[in-house]
Amino acid sequence: VKSGVELEDNVGIKLNDNTKKKKKKPGVFGRMTKNFKRDKYLLLIIFPVIVYFVVFHYLPMYGVIIAFKKFQPLKGILGSPWVGFMYFEQFFKSIYFWRLMRNTILLSLYSLLWGFPIPIIFALLLNELKERFFKKLVQTVSYLPHFISIVVISGMIINFTSPTDGIINNMLKIFGFEPINFMNEPGYFRSIYISSGIWQEFGWGSIIYLAAIAGIDPQLYEAAKMDGAGRWRKIMHITLPGIMPTIIILLILQVGRMMEVGFEKVLLLYNPATYETADVIATFVYKRGIMNAEYSFAAAIGLFNNLINLTLLFTVNYFSRKLSRTSLW
Amino acid sequence: MKKKPPFIKKFILSIVGCLTVCSSILAGCSNTEKASDTAQSTVQAQDYSLPIVSDGSVTLTVATNDNNYTPKSYTQNLPVWQEIEKKTGVKIKWEVAPGNQYTNTIKVRMAAAKGLPDIFRLPADPVKPATDGLIIPLDDLIAKYAPNIRKYFDQFPIIKKLSQAPDGKIYALGSDVSGTTYADPQGIIINQAWLDKLGLKEPKTLDDWYNVLKAFKEKDPNGNGKPDEIPLSTRDSVINGSTVSGLYMFGSALGLHLYYSDGFYPDKNGKVQYEWIDPRAKELVVWLNKLYKEGLIDPQYTIKTADDIISGISRNIIGATTHFLNNANRFAKAQKQGGVENPNWQMTLPPSGSGVAGRYEEYGPISGWMGISKDAKNPEVAIKWLDYIFASEEGNRYVTFGIEGQSYKMVDGQPQFTQWATQNPDGLDVNDALRSIGAMPVTSWVRSLEGPWSRQPVAVLKTVPDSLKQAEKLKGTSVPAIPLGLPSVEEVEATTAINADIQTYKAEMMTKFITGQAPIDWDKYVSTMKSMGIDKLIEVKQKQYDRVKK
């Protein structure tokens, strides 16, 4: 009986009144209390998470108003004087504004373009491996670079690409090519930044896809086998569609982070010779704020970035919902 | 009412504390008396005598970055600070964080503006926190309670001027490093062993330098048969927020000041010029471009770190670099460990030109600030304590020389390092040996040009006879960097946006010019600088300069 009642509540269909005691249709409040009573342990479990988001993500949001204020510590956030769009204007007026925008967007766009499919392909390939030990080995080896600190990675990149004694240029020299000063050529910066990023993260990124693949019903594969499908067909018609929702959700999330280019890595890898392609919004803010703690300016830039991110997120989500019926909401 | 028990507890504790401190003071009585005797002769009536606090009732919190010798933290109550605590009777609670983290933590605490430590090291210059009301003006406190600081400022009026905010008040005490500019100048250091091997003389002009570097490149001075020599390898440093390359030191031959002054320098009439848009800077850039094209400059000069250069030096492939003088000795040591026979690194005289006597720029004279916060409950004690460690002869001796009998001994009234400091049993160099007992601190301290505060840099220098010889050779070949008063908040606000663009543009164009990525179109470069508002920046620097000069 009890489960029947629950079903009624969950589905929201009104069953025959006779199964219950005579009772008025429960109001919103009534339903809430009832649900609350029923789910109290689940709610208890999620409670810390809710508190976390309220305290650390929602409450601090009011602080974003310092983007429109000249923040003075003693007066606090609310007491500081308003300055309107001054900090936004300063940023837009910089002669480097468009270059910073271009570099930021291109760097993340290319990262997405090249970096996004590779973990998927890797997961698909890995899934086809029969030898368990070898599979585990490849997986472990491929995601180890994820744990190397970005400072070390950058040092390695600079060493490997050194025109005097780097391994890459040594190879070029062996084959009779002129050494290339990679880190000084603006044309190479994006390739180096993105390919090293892929190398570092593709193994780690494939884990979630492997998990999704593991969740696909094996019966589907058996049925396909009966129908005479080979490996390729199984991948194309079962595995890929099976993980498509995961792919799309991750894609939407990544697009929503478009303006967040890994600041430390750019800072460690760039130099004045490559500003042309490497100087991004985050490094610009860093260079500007190096003398003073410019909270208001940084908040203004952060707000600007987030607005763009939010717009992108909504756009991609909208199209995804229309086209593939998969979306975040 | 509920608070009663803790009060009583505190009271009892403080009595117990008093007793223990009193007894320790009694124990060290003879010492203390002597110190106050010598101090008293100059001290006026309202000034303090030691101990500053006799009952041990005052604890100051001091926030700063932790010891530069990382194995020993200030929180471990290092010997020097134990001694200082015994002398002053002021207990110190250190709130330290490792070097770079400290800046972040203190910035957050300053933004919160609550519960600030009594005395703390500022993340940048004192004007902004002073305007924000986070640190208090020190002038009255100094006038009333700090005889040694007064004496010190009287002797070095320029330091006082440089410490004054635009409103004329002093909000923080800065570490004075003017004494080290003689003992440890920054300049061009050359591989003397290579010079000797090739039978070349120390280069003086830019032409000499070109020839020497060319010979380094072509004549295989390291004798391994491979053309792996990098004749000139320098690194970039960030100085006052702008990126400067060691290469810019060669501007000395053209009478330019492109390193510590970043190109802002007064002409004969006291008008600040931006030498980076001067035709002479073009001459320098053309010359550097020639060197770069011929492979005489490290192709990675924009990303080389000090460690990269040391590693190149220990492999004996670097001919010249720029650094502080004390590194000449370090380079030789690194080479010896790398198996190089008879390494010899010497700082050259600054490059000169026709009619131009070359000059290295001096750094400082102020580096790092400490202020007293608005939350300090005992500013009088705080300033007295600062006075003692910052400007008194005895306090200065503690922070510069360490502990008598351990790291130094008095010879004819002058402190001299002991063998423990110069040939440390743990293998530390003299600086780290001193830091390991708490001397050479990260608090504000003084190494001045003269007076009782000037002895340590020379004493350190004397521990390495070769460096001493070089320092004497270089004496008188340096000029102070442009003395700029602290900028006001308005001046900073009016120029940060311009400055960020100009610094980016300058760094980028210079790199492109030198590496040949862009043709040296000087007129366009200068006109872009003008359109970006360089004149506005010069105007502000002029104001800062005038405030010091008036």
C-alpha cells in the first residue's frame, strides 16, 4: 500500500480516492511536508552540499558589485563608492583589447576543436582492446601526465623546444633541418600550448567516456553480433550513440568555460616575442594588477568573462536541445 | 559575567608570565644594563630605555614572509630573535607564510581590513594601504619614541624623502639596501677564463664587446670542438612591475638608464625623459639586433631563468651574463663542480662609449616595507621595537651579524664574522648561515652606505677576497637609479591602464626588434608610444621626482 501511495505522489497522477482515507487534495505545502518527511534521510545527505553552494557560491555573489565600485577595504564592499562602468571602460579602451579577446577565444576554441574529440577516440580505441593487462597499462600511462604540475610541464616544454639543446631541435638537426626557435615564434605558440595540453589531459579525459561505455547494455552488442555487425558497426551504431549524451553534456560544459584559459600555463610559456598570439585576458589582468591589488578591475574582467561564458552556455544548450534532445536543462 | 573565569585565569597567567620574564631579565641583567648605558647617552627624556617592556605583558604580532633560509622558520623562535626578545622584553608572535604565499595571504587580510597584525610587511608600497587607512602614520610616533630612527633619517635625508608618501607623512619603514650597492652591485659578469684563453682584454666599448662575443662564438673557448658556446646569456627580471632584460645594461655605453630606472631618467635640467624613445635607444637596439642575428645572444634570452643560466655556466657554454657580483664566485663554484678547471668569473666595468663614461645603475635604495596597522593596540611599543631592530646599533648588529660569539666577534670595536659563519660546518654560505639563526631577516632592516648600519655588506664581501677586489675595481662606476617619491593613489590610478599597455608594447617591440621579427621602424614605434600616452606617464614620474628633489 505504501509504495502505491508513493507512486501516486511521484507520478502525480491522482488515483482512485477510495484507496485512501477520505482526505482533501493535498496542497502544495502539504505535499512538500509529506515529501520532506519521506525523503528526510536523502535530504540530510544532500544538506552539506546545499549549504556549501549557498555559503560559498551564492552568498558571495553579491560581491560582484565591486566591479562597479572603487573598492576600499575599510569601507567594505557595500560602503565603497560607485564608479559605474569605469573599470570596464578601462579594459575596452586598451589598445590590446581586441588582441586579447582574439587570443583568448582562439586558444580555447582550438583547444576544444582538437582537444575534445581525442579522449573520445582514445576511449573507443581502449574499449576495443581485449588484453586486460595491456589495457590497464595503457590507461594508467596515458593519464599519468595529468598529475604533473603545470610548472614542471612548462619547464619540460621549454627544454624540449630549446633551439640550442632541445630534443626536438636535435632531431631536426639530425635530419638536416635548421633549428627552430619554437618559443620565440608567435606562429607556434598555439600549437605548442594546445598539443601539450592534449598530451597532458587526454588520458584523464577519457575516463569518463570509458565509464559511460561500461554502462552500455551488453545485450545490444550481442544482438548486433547476431545481425552480423563487425567492430566498426558496433562502434558506430551502439557505442557512440550510447555515450552521445555524455559527449554532449561535456561539450556544453566545456563551451561554457570558453573564456577561462589556463592562466598559469600561458604565463609560464609566453614571453614578449609571443605576446602577439599568447597574451590573453587573464595574463593582461595579471600584468596590470602586479603593482596593486586591483580587486575591482579583476572583478570587472571576471564578470565580463562570465557573461560571455553564460551566453555561450545558453546558446549551445539551446541548439543542443533542439538538435539532439540532450541538454543540461 | 560569564567572562569572569577567563579573566582571572589571564590575570594569574600574566603574573606567572611576569615572574618568569622578570627572572630571565634578572638573569641577563648585567648585559641589559650595559646596553642601556651606551644607548642612554644619546637618548632624550621621552625616549625609551631597554627593556622596552619590563613585565613581559606585551606581545606583538608580526606578519611577514618566512625566513629566506627555508629549513628554519621564524616560528621556531630563532636565536637572534630570542636574544632580541630578552633585550626588549617584547614578545613576538610571528605570523609567517613562505615567500610568495605571504603576499597572497596578506592581500586577503588587507582586503578584509579586520584583525590585522600589529606590524606587517606590505605587499607593495605603503601609499595605497595608508590611503585605505590600514596602516597608521608614523611621524608622531617616531618623533616621540624612536631616537635611533630619527638619527638614521637625519643622516640619510634622501631615505626619509623616499619614505614619505605624497602627503609628506611616513607610513612605513623600508629596508635600506644602499650599503649593498657597493658590496654587491648588479652588472655584466664575464667568463674571464675564456678571455684569457683567447688572449683577449676585458671589453670596454660596444665594439669591444662585439669582438669578444664573436670570438667566444667562433674560437671554441671551451675547447670541446663543438660550436655550442652561447656568448651572451641574460635573463629577464621584473623590476617595479616592468620587465627588463639584462641586455638593457649595455645601454650604459650610450649613457642610457634602462635597467633599474626603466628608461625614466632626468636630463641635465632635471626634466624626466623616457629614454626608451630616445634615438640612442634605437642605436642600442640596432646593435643588439646585430648580435642576435649573428648568434651571439642566447636565442632564448626572453625565457631563460637564473637557474637555466647557472646550468649553462656549469656546462661551460656561457661567455657572459648579468647578475649580482656575489654570483661571480658562485659561477666559478658551479663550474668547479661541473669539472671545469680554473674557472674565473669577473664583473666587467660598465660598457662605455665615445664621450660616455659607462655607469651601472644602483638598485634600491629601498626594498620592502613594514608598517604598523590600525589594529595595533600598542603602537608605542611597536615603534620602539622597530626602532630597536631597525635603527639602533645593537639591534642592527643582531639582524646583520647575528649573535656575538657564534656568528661574529668584536675585533677592535668592529664586528667580524667567525669561522662558523664564513666556513659553516653545515656547508651553508655566509648568508644562509646567518639566516639559519634568524639574522638577515625579512623584516625591515638597514644596510646603509655609512654609519654603524653599514658594516655588514663589507664584512660579507671580505669573506670572499676575489669579490672584494672586484668591488673595489668597480667603485665609483655606478649611479643611483632615478629617485622617485612614492606615487599617490590618484597618480597610480591615472596611469595603471596606460602603464599596462605601454609595458606590454615596449617589451614586445624590443623583443621583436632585437630578434628581427619586426623591422626597426623607430618613428612608428615612438609615435605609437606617444599615442598610448607616454607623456602622461612621464608627467607623473616628473612629479614623483620633484617631490624627492625639492
